[in-house]
Amino acid sequence: MGHQPCLAIRNHRSSAGILFWPPIGHGSWWHADTLGRRSAVLASSAVALGVLAFLADAVDGVAGHIMVVVVSSGLGWGLAALLTGRAATGRRSAVTGATVLLVAATLVYYLLILVVSRRWSGGYLQDGSSADQYGLRSVAVMTTAWLVVSVVAGPVLGLLGQMSKTMPVPGAALAAGVACGLLASEGWQGITAAPPWRLLVAVVSSDAGYVRGFAAAQLAEVLVPFAVLVWLATVHRLWRVWPILLNAMILTAASGALCWHLLRAAANQLG
């Protein structure tokens, strides 16, 4: 007898039955259903990320700083893109999914600012006229800037997440180190902008609560990427090439910190 054009496996509900999967004529439906579910999860994640980032802006004190690190920072959003790429079924879907996640979350965040909080409105110029036009311009500039960052960072982090799971050990270690270096880069940029010895002096000031929250957030932005690196190295057994892991992370974190510095300087000039 010739081979059947579909996969036949034993049906455990019947000793003599044969179960065919996917059902004949239903392959396209099954694929579309799976794609639809993944798209729904991706859309929900993007909305949740944008909404949580928006809500974090309204929280004060130490809790506010920690929330910003988790859901409204390069670390939080970069980690989301990295995990999206890692969960994808291939490189193409990893790149697309991570990019769509960051772009959609950015649009949700700034749409909430534009419509809900309206923090861009209500100001006045020195001559007493409304500053709303300048506020809208600032929102447009920042939206455009972060969309550009999303389009650049999304494919990179999505691909690194996929490579850290599917590549041979040396390549996976390099991808994991680069990814975690990128996640840590904003934290290191913050430390260079506000060195620890300055924070120690500021702790005794009248605004010590704010300083402690800021210091806790900076510490989290540096330590969490190391925790992610340890997790990836343990899950994929990358410790035997630990020099690749650490060197890739250190070099990427240093260059990434410089990029964050330039990005913030450009944003201040444009905004």
C-alpha cells in the first residue's frame, strides 16, 4: 500500500481507530486559528504595556520609580521584545512580533497622553498666550522619536531572543550577552549621569525619599539584566562559554549607554 498524505497516529480512545491530524481540508483553518490567537496575544500585550507605562507616570515615590523601571523603561520594554522574539516560531515572526509590540505600545502610550491626561495642554507663554501648540509639537516629536527607536530596537531584540534559543552554544551565548547588554545600557547611562557618590550626598538632603527611589530604580536597571543573563545561561546551558556571555554583555552595555546618552540629548534638543 502507498503512504497516506497525512500523519496517522493511534487514537487512544479506540483501540482500532485512526486519528488524522490536521483534519483533511482543515489545515488552513488550523493555521489561521493559531495565527489569530498569537495576534490577539500580541495586541493585548501591546495595549497592556502602553497602559501600564501611562499609569506608572502618575505614581510617586519609590513605588513610582520601580514601576517606571518595570513597565516604562528601556529595560521593561526591551525585555518584553526579547521574550516576544524568544517565544516566536521562527526568525521572521520574532522580528515582526517584537517590532509590532513596541510600535503598538508606543502608539497606545502617546494616544493616552494626547486624549486622556492631556498633559501637553493648559500651559501659557510669557506673553500670556496658550502654549498648547508647543505642547502638541512636543508630543508629536517624542512619538516620532520613540517610534523610530521601536522600529530599530524591535527587530534587533526579537532576533536576539530567537537566536539565544535556537543557535548553537557559542552563537546563543553571544546573542544572550548582547541582548542583556542592551537591556542594561539605560541603567548604566543613568549611573554615569548620576554617579553613586553624588547620590550618597543627596540622601541626607530634604528630598532623600526621591533620591532613594531613584537609586533603587537605577540598581534594578543594572541587576535585572544580569538576572536575565543567568536565566538564559542556565536554561540553555551556556555557562561553558561564559567569557563570550560576559564580554558581549559588557561591550554592548558600554556602547548602548553611549547611544542612550546621545538619544536623550537629541530628545531634549527637539522636545
